[in-house]
Amino acid sequence: MVSLSALANQLKELKTTTEKLHQVSHLLQIDPLNEREWYQLIEHKLLPQMHQDSFLIAAVVGGTNIGKSAIFNRLAGEQVSSVSPLASGTKHPVCLVPVGFTENHNLKEIFNSFELREWSAANEALEESSTDYLYWREADHLPPNLLVLDTPDIDSDAVVNWDRADKIRLTADILITVLTQQKYNDAAVKEFFRKAAAEDKVLMVVFNQCQLPDDEEYWPVWLDTFCSATGARPEYLYLVPNDRTAVTENRLLFLERKYQESNEAAKEAANENVTQSSNLATDLSQLKFQEIKLRTLQGSLKEVLDPQQGVSGFLTEIERLSQEFRVAAEKISTESVTQISDWPVISNGILVEEIRLWWKEHQTGWARQVQSVYDTVGAGVVWPFKMLKKSISGESAPPLEEYRKRERTALLKTVDEIFKTLSWMRDSSSTLIRPNFERALSGHDREKLLDRLKARHDAFDLKHNLKQVVHQEMSQFQQNSPEMYRFYQNLNQASAAIRPVTSVVLFTVGWGPAGELVAPVVSSFIADFTIGTVTAVAGEQAVTSTASSSIGFLQAKFQKLQDHFTRIRVEWMMDLVKEELLGNLPGELQQAATLNQSDEFKNVESALLKLRQHMHDLEPSLTSNSG
């Protein structure tokens, strides 16, 4: 059973996933979705026509004097005109709509090629006019999902009739093609239906005024001639007996037949009635509604699924641009690092003082007495030197504030270097990436930015930050190493190596080294923490057994603590710069470079695959209806 609702749900999923993918693809500078034909088909044709209030537009078409009006009246369920004014002189199409239809639907949008007029008199459709009018009115007996059209004769001498019939053909879901023994091979009729076949329109052929049972052996020949001449393949076929009384009483009988491409097969099935119906409107609105509706949408669905012009083409475009972004990004990541060779390291004295404060807070009993002795002796030793320095140089700023000044200098230098790096990126990037750096540079007044950075830097609590780092490192040392007491005992020796600055390498946009775009980059910088023969190690595993028993081990521990604080400070600085200067740029650039691996991309692929599978499952029913 064909299910429009299931298909509609899959189309909704595809529409939603493509919209989400497009939202995160803005850096790729791709065209809007509403400018893409496949998206317009989903939004404006496919989904609207799959709703519960969807409907069929059935147009009765054919030549002159073949009983079109009788078929039209039978579909309408009433005698539209007892004298059949539409029979041969119709200049404008007439549409019958269900009662209340216009309360939920806009006829002007449905028939946008015509100027609509409410139909009040039968002769209105016969009047000459250069304007393309469409007359309409409600019909009490029409099913709620069926609109019925009568069209100008397609074999008329009036060219305007052909043009208006063409417009109806393009609008209709199904063409009820009325043919007779005399009117199935006319040149004008064949031309009209050649166009219909080229447009893959759904055709229902109705052979009217048949002399049954005599014509049972002839109609297959007429139909083969018609199909051969036009290329048409009718999905449905009916025979209507020649019965004047039934026409007058509006009770024509419709006998359904199966269309066979082979003459012999058709003759074998000639006497087989598939269905005998007294109401063609019921067949259209109920028994065959979903089949016909899906068949009318098949062409649009094929466009949505087209490998080049449909959703697949949209994915291919994103994949290509994302790869271009990635190649450019990798080039930038290897050539646009910012290196600060004189990043300040917190002075040994400040760190030693903070370590001693931690020791004092965490030791008890004998260990606390030992610390008091060291503190007293240390204070006595350095007091004369402090007084001498004060008398010569005057009162000096606290050491931590001196460090803050040096750090601010490094911060301002870093910002200046990053501005230079961004300018280089802007000037050397491809046209695809360049606008992103232009936005980052154009949106900031450098002086105002520096003022904001200075203010936030001055307001930061360095003392508290240092205390946290020392607490973390010393607590870990206390738990994992038996050398804690010896470290404190030799603290002066461990801190003897003076290292006022270090080298910090910053990856400005936060991507990290080339080839690391996919994996998350843990840190936005790499610090080269080395000085002379004393190396800051990542852990005790890096220290040999010989070094661990020497002062080198203690120096490594001290410098690890120094490095930890420096790393924390650089991270804080980079977060500050990112917030004030770079904003979302690093994340957006990385997202664009890996978009074809994103969840949004994969969700579209999944929705597209499910729709293809559903259409594949429906293919037998579609081909059986058309063949």
C-alpha cells in the first residue's frame, strides 16, 4: 500500500537535516537553500501535497464534440449545464471545487497562470477575451479532495485555446483524456499529448461513446495508435458506453480496462472488466488517490534524488568546499604560528615564599618546628640586605606586581603579533577563507582592545592563582614522592637556577600543527620550557635514577611548578585574547574544515538514504500503475 504520510515524514526529516547542515555551512559561502530547485520542490510542492488536506486536480481534456461535458458533469455529480454550453465554444477553463475548499486553500496560488473569476453564468466561459480567465464555483457533490476542470477544446482553430489548455496541462495532477473512435488520431490532439508525455503527466484515457460489446476488439487498436503517435503511457483506462439516456440522467457507467502495450495481450484481455464503476469521482478521490498523487509527485522526487542537481549535489558541494577549506587551513596552521621568546617566568623568590606558606599550613608537630627554624634563620639572613637595598633604591613595588607588569608587556606584544598574523592570513588566504579574517580585523579598534585587555589583566587576582597552582603541585608531590622533606630542606638550592623568561609558541587560530584539524586540540600553544642544562620534565618518569638522587631532581620539581604556573597564565591570556579578539573564529574555521565529517552532514546522508530506499520499495507499484 502506497503511504503518502510515511513519505512525507521522510521528506520532513530530509528538509530539517539539510536546513541544519546549511546553518553550520555559512563559512563555505554556499547559495541559500531557497534558491535551490530541489529545496523549493520539497517546501512548496511535495510536502504541501502530502498533507492530510492534499487534493487532486483532474482536468478533462480532448477535442470538440466528443462528450467532454458529459464526463465533466458525471465527475461533478450534477448537471453543470443541461444544454452543455461548454461543448464546443468554450474559450476559458472552468473549475469546480468542493464546498468549503477555498476556506483552507488559495485558488490564486494553485492557478497562478490565470485571472480567477467566480462562475455565475454558463455563457461566461464562452466570451472572447485576451485575458486568461479561469471561472470557478463550488460543487455540492464533489469529494473534498478533488478539483475538476473542463478545458477549451485542444483541436480548436483558436490558438488562444491551445495556450490555455497548455497552462491547464501544466497545473493538473491527472489528465482525463477523452477520446472517441473519430477523435483519437487528430494532429492537434496528438501534439497536445506529446507534450503531456514529455512532461511525464499522469494520463487516464476515457474512450467515450463506445458501442459495446462490438468495440471491445477495436479500442486496443485505437489506443495503440494514439500511444505510438504521442509517446503517452496511460496509467488508467476506462470505456464509457454510448448511452444518451445515461448522459441526460447523469449516470454514465465507467468500465475499467488494463492498458497493454502489446496488441495481442490487449486483445486477450479485451473482455475482462477490471472494475465497473458508477462514480469516477470516487475512484479518483478514494481508491486511486494515493497512487495518483504519488505518481504526480514522482518527477519532483526524482529531482530531489538526482545525483547532480538534487540533495546529493548539495552534499558534494559542501564536501568539495570543506576539503578546500581544510587544505588552506593546514597551510595556515604550519605557516602562521606566533612565537613569543621572552614570556616572563615568575621569579624564584615569589614561588619559594608561596611554597613555604603552603608548607606552614600543611605541616604539624616536628615538621612545623623545623619550618619555623628555617623561616627565622632565613629572615635573619636576608633582613640586612633588604634594608640596604631599600636605603639605596627606595621603596620598590611588590614582586608579584613587578611580575604583573612584565606579563602585561608580554600580553601587549602577543596581541600585536597576533594582529600581524591575522593580517598575514587575510592577505595570503584563498578567497574562500579571507573574509573570515577580514571580519576579525575590521571589527576591532586596536587601542580600545588594548585598554580592555589591560583593565581585565589588572583586575585578575594573581596571588590567588599562584596559591592554587602551588597547592595542586605540592599536594601531588606530597602524595606521590618520599622526597617532600628533602625538597623543602634544599629549596634554596632547587631554586638556584634563574630563568626570567621562556619561549611560548602560539597557534593563533587554535588549530595546532598541520594534520591535527580533526582531533580536538587540547591546548592553543606549545611552550618550550628549557634553560641551560636544567630541563622542566613532565613527570618523574623523565628523570633518570641518577638524577633522582641528585639536586637535579629537586630542580626539575621546582621548574615543573614554575612551568605549571606559566602554562596556566598563558592559557588565561589566550582565553582572554580569544574572547576579546578572535571570538568564535577558531571554532568556526575548524568546523568548516571538517564539515563533511560532522553529525549534520551524516544526518543528511542518512535521511537521503532512507528516502532512496523508500522510493525503491515503491517502484513496483509505480511501474505497475503505469505499465
